[in-house]
Amino acid sequence: MRRSVKAAGVRRELLPRQSPKLLKELHLLTRDGDLNADALRKLKQVNHLVQLLQPALDDIWARFAEPTVVDAASGNAYLGFILYELFLKASEKGRLYSIESRPELAASARERAQRLGFDRMEFQSATLEQATYPPRIHLLVALHACDTATDDALLAALAHNADHIAVVPCCQAEVAEQLKETGNRGSPMQALYEHPWHRREFGSHLTNVVRVLALESLGYRVTVTELTGWEHSLKNELILARRVHREDAGALDRLKALLESAGIHPKLTRKLQLA
């Protein structure tokens, strides 16, 4: 059953220091201060992600004089605005870069930031592959970047020595298409993805396993967890990575073996020349 929340009960759904004023500005709260079912679903996703990002944010705020956060494929920038209110606004340091390919969304978010006085938010309308990034990234977040856009986000993070990376992949078609064309003809493993539905699901899982092994091989400690309950989102896998500087030759060997066994060549490993 889809749940909505009246204004009197909204405070129980919010994080500490999270203001109803901002949520109204983001159109997550109605004019009367209510949360409808769709807005509640979106808010739960973003707030839970913020809580999971707390250790990374605490780390970079403690270690760097000017923490740099990139919100990749930001959409309406709900996540970026909430991060700004909870972390950047009160600390009076840090800068948040929002990258979105749709010009109208980037323009709308830019105007909103100006109205709110969020002057350390920057907005760019570009694909993740073509965007201009700050020289150093301390945390990169990509929430529901579709297909290989998640790989573009990871490539940007790696190219700019990101200390922390958090991605929630969305629809993933590249590996499923490669499995259809080249994957294990005649092998018993082909039964795992013979049907289109299985191929799509198996391809998504395989894509994320490849991403994890690639990050581990390049010196990141990786955790894979659930973002939020399935009733809120079917695209629910969160990959958290923290740079530890120790490249893992064993992870690279496993990655290469997996790619060869599956007969796939995803964008991430092609660009990183890991296979």
C-alpha cells in the first residue's frame, strides 16, 4: 500500500537539520506541507543515501580545507540540494558540482540555488563523458545514471583521484547485448541468460561485479549494499568505494578471468585498459 504523510507527521520522515522549506522548494512537500506517495518514495531514497554517505562526508570534511563533491547525472538535483543544506551550508566550506545532460533541468536547478543563496553549488549541462570536472574530486555520487553513464561517472572519479565513490546504477544494456552476441555459445552457462529477461538481469549483475573488481584492482575498498527497500526502487544496488591506495593484483586477475569467461568487453574496462 502506497503511503502519504500529512504535514503534522512530516517531521518524523526528515533527517536532523533537514528543513521543510527546502523540501517545498524542491516540490517534495506540497504547499500545505504534506508528503504524497511519490514524493515520500523519492525522499526516502535520497535520505537513506545521505545517511550511507555520512562516513565519507565526515572523512572529507575532516581532512580537506575545501571538500569537493560531484553529483553526476544529477537530474533535478534533489540529492545535491539536500547535501548542501546538511553539510556545506553550516560548515561554510566545500563546493558541490552538479552535472546534468538535460539543459532545462540544469537551468532550473541553477535558478533554485540562486534563490536559496546556495552559492557554492555549480551547475553544468553536459554528458558525463564530455563534462568538465574540478581537478580534484573528494566524493563523486551518481544516483541512477543509466547504462554506461555509470561507467562515465566511475571513469571521471578515477581520473580525478576521488577519495570516495558512490554509484547506484540504473538500466544497463551494454553487457546484455554483448552476451546476446558473443556469450558462451554452447556452454551450460548460457542457460543463465538465454531468455531476454534473464539476459537483462544477469547482464546487470555481471556489469556491477565487473565494476567492483575494477575498482578493487585500482586501489579501492568496495562495499555493495541495498540502497532502500524494494518497494521504493527496483534499481536498488549501491556500490560504495573508498580509496586505500593499495592496488589489488588478485582482483585484476579475477576481473580478467571473468571477462574472458563471459566473453564481454564493457566500456569501463575498455577505457581503463584492464582487459
